[in-house]
Amino acid sequence: MSDITRIEPGARMSQAVVHNGVAWLAGQVGKPGASVTEQTEAILARIDALLAEVNSDKSRLLQATIWLASMDDFAEMNAVWDAWVDPANPPARACGESRLATPDYKVEILITAAVKG
């Protein structure tokens, strides 16, 4: 029996992998072409759903890595992030600029979280 759980596995990747009480989420993106705000909201909703599926939640975030297609969107993304993140339990976080899969993607977020019990 495997001690590794893969959530929504595909040929290339899984949306989440759980091992030894830690969940690693794949990079999440929003609807291509949507605004930074809309993409960030969609990404965080998807993160909430994946965390629930692995028996975790945003209060258990360990690390977040955020990629923006342009750092000019930093304040807009942060406005959504700040309204979502648990202020009593913020993760370690990094944010940088990177060319994403297509120009229609403006935000990608990767999460590592502790799993409950």
C-alpha cells in the first residue's frame, strides 16, 4: 500500500500529492484572459477546494509561491490574497515575475500545506 496519495492524477501531473502529513498542490491558474483579480479569486477558490479534499485548509498553509506574468500586477493580486489569507496563520511566501504557460495567464499559485491529524 502506498503512503503517497495523489489527487486528480493525470498523465503529466497530479493536482495535489500528500505524503507524511504534507500536501503539495500543483500550480493553479485561473480562466485565461480574465483579469488579475478574477484569476486570483478563481485560483484561491480552487486551492480551498483542493485543501478540503486533502483534509487541510488555509490556516495550515506552510508555503506559497506566486508567479505573476508582470510585477505591475502585484498590488492587484495582493488585494485578493490579503482578503483570503488567514491573517493569524500566514505562510512563508515568495512572489516573482515569470512568463507563464500562455500570455492569457497572469497569475499562478503553488501551495504547500500541513494536513490535519
